[in-house]
Amino acid sequence: MTPCPRLPLQAVLFDMDGTLVDTKRLWWEAVEHVAGRPLTEADQPEVLGRPVEHTAGWLAAASGAPAADVARELHREFTDRVRTGTVPRPGALDLLDALAREGVPTALVTASPRTVADIVLDVLGPGRLAVSVTADDTDRTKPAPDPYLAACRALGVDPAACVAVEDTQTGVSSAEAAGCAVLAVPSLAPIDAAPGRRLRESLTGVTPEELSAMVSGELRVMSWNLWLGGSKVDDHRAKQLEAILECGVDVVGLQETGGTAAQELAGELGWYHHRAGENLGVISRHPITAHLGDPDVGFYGAAGVRIALGPGCEVDVWTAHLHYTPYGPYESAFDGLAADRLIAHEEVRLAQMRDALRRIDEEGDPAVPVVLVGDFNCPSHLDRPDVAWPVTKAAKEAGLRDSYREAHPDPAVDPGHTWSPIHPVHEDGSGRPEPQDRIDYVLHRGLRVLDSRTYVRGTPRPWPDVAGNDWPSDHAAVVTAFGVPGGHRGRPGA
């Protein structure tokens, strides 16, 4: 199978304290000395990964001393300890040397002041790191993304093609906000697993190849309602294959499969597939490692798979089809229903969405990104602010983001309509214009949207003269390209 394509590793960006050198212990001791008491776990958020000014302000608030005086004392105590007690972390020098041999640029990105960073750079050895960014070099320091963005600008690299190495949650937040993949090596406090984040106990044994595998690749996901398997259009299976190949997608979440579309399409493409009930399916060029949800789901509902993009890189992909009636756009355009009644009439779809979200959480893994595609048969609250459409709101509240609206924030400029390319007028013969709406979605949690588009092949003739159409569906498809983290799942040492 075709591996997940990856961007080249452009640079590795290292935190300093507790990551490259064992100064975290020295900083902790300096803060204890100035505080005049032992520190506890409760003090960690104010001490670890924080600049001198933050910790000084915290201590000053408790003691009543001027913050500037406390900062000077902290700086003096810490630098004295750094000069005499700095020790490289296990594996740090070996990794820096290995990256140098491979020609991968490196940078130091620290919340410590320049005077401290320069001492540490001397300890590590002149020239080992091409760039250094300290608390003195940006208006905001960690957890803001500014320091990592500054380092990337100085090196002339794309954050998405870089790995940051961090030991605190504050630093991890900074690096991830900048768009970097993160290798987390916790020192004094644990760091949770998350999509795009690899956890190790130490830098010992970490290689440039391992870091390169963490850099984002691309995953193209399609949501497609096949319209009763495509049976209304001549040669529909061949036309479905042409559309999938033309879009260059890696995974397709299908609705209205007509029972056999998933396995037939996968067989023709040489892909993997999962069929759920008579209506839902997923096909993937990447191996399917687990089936998720109820395999006997009815015509409406949700089902999913876990796909393996490469070693340590997995994504859960779910497809959903929600009930089509009552249909809110008709009730709004034709019946003039007010917003409160439109929302009340979403209760069946809302229950189906909540069931899908519950299954996604129960069968998922916090470290595995999630994609939920589908025909929801309802508009989005992001498109029609006059109605707080509850189905898409429920997905948002569950942490799922709308990839199309991330790529195209203005619904007036890019409406993204998926219903319907073959229905310019309503089917009842009245001649009334058919409400055009975005009712098909690619939602996600834990990925980075590179692009998202609707897709219709050719120019379909309107209903009922559709048999010869190149496009074998009554819905437009949605295709989203994601940047996919290759990070290893698991806890430190995994």
C-alpha cells in the first residue's frame, strides 16, 4: 500500500531547561531558596516552563516584596547554579550530533533569559545549535507560540515540517500552537498523550529517523452520499471510481452504499473496506486495523474504522447518515417556520448525532485523531447564524471542527453547498427553487486542515434526466486534505 507521504524534516527545535540540560532541578532549587520554603506539586504551574518574570511576580504577590527585586534575586541564584552545575540530559548530545551529521538544523527555544541561555550554549559546545530564541527575544514567551515561530523564521523553515522537543506542558502548548509536532520528554511533571505528540522517558536512543517520521504528511478524506448506491445513473460504479481517483483521496466515508458499494469499490481500487449495515461504509488505501461502532447499524446512524497510516500513526474515521425528515431548509423556505420550531424539529437527528459522538468517545483513544464525515441532512450553525442548528453545535461542543469552514470561514463568499447539484427546483412540480444548503461534512479533532473543497464531476443534468450524468449522485462530495501527525501513541517509554 502507498505510505502516508511526509514532508522532509526541516529542523528540530529544543527547549533548554529540563530538555537539553538538567537545569530544571537548578531552577527549582533557586526558586525554593528565594521562596524560603520547599516547593510542592501545587507550585509546579507557577514554576515549570515559566519565565523569571512570571515566577517572580508569583513570589512577590505572596511575600509583598517588589517583583523586580525578586526577579533579580531569582536570576542571580539561578545563573550561579547554572555556571557550576549544568549537566546535559541523557542522550541530548548524541541526538544533536546525529542531527548535525544528517544536516538537520537545530535551534534552542527557551523561556529563560539570554544571559542564562548563553551559559548553557557554552556548556553544550559552540555551534551545536544554529539559532537561539530566549525570553528576551519575543514580546510573548511560552505558552504563546511566538518563540517557536521566531525560531522557524530565523531558520527559514515551515513549523509544520519541524519537531519541537519539550519537557513541560507549557512548552508543549507553545510548540503545538506554532504548528510543530512535539516530542515530549517529561522531567518533573507528567504530560498527557495527544494527537501529534510522541512521549519518551528520555532522549536516549532518539534518532533523526524517528523525528522525521513525526513530521506531518497529508491525508485526503472524502465524504460522499452515493444516492442509493448510484443506481439512478448509468455505469455508476465506473463513474464512482473515476471520481475517487480524480480527487486523489486516501479514505472515503460512504453513505447510501446500496449494500455492496464499499466492498466493490475497494475491490476495484485494491483498497481496504468496512461495510456497516446496508447503508454505510468506509474504504481506505491504508490498512484498517479496527472496526468501530455497530456493524449492524440501521439505515441511519454511524460506523467507523481505525486506519494505520504508518508506524505509530493512526486515525479514526467515522461515517454518519442522519435522518432526512423533517428537513429544516424546506420548513424554513416553504413553511416559514421560526428558529425555535426549526431547532425543535431537529430532535431525531440530534439524538443520532449524540449517539455517534458517544460511540466515538467510548471506542476512541485520546491520542488518536478523529474524522467524522457524513450526510447530516441539516444545515450548520456556522452557515446560518439566525438558527442555532443543534446537530452541528453538538459536534462542535464535542471538540469536532468543521474542516470546510476552517478553510473557508465566510459562508457568504464560499457557501459550500452540497445539496443539490441536480435539483435546481423542487421535485413537486411547483417550480419553486430548491433550497441549496451545505448538509454534508468532514469534521475532525486533532488534525490540521490544509484545504477543503466540494466536488462534483462534470456538469450534471437536472432531475429527472440524470441517467447519463458523469456525476452519479444527488449530493456534492466534500474533500478535505489534512496534515497528519506521525507521532507515536502511548505513554512515556512506549
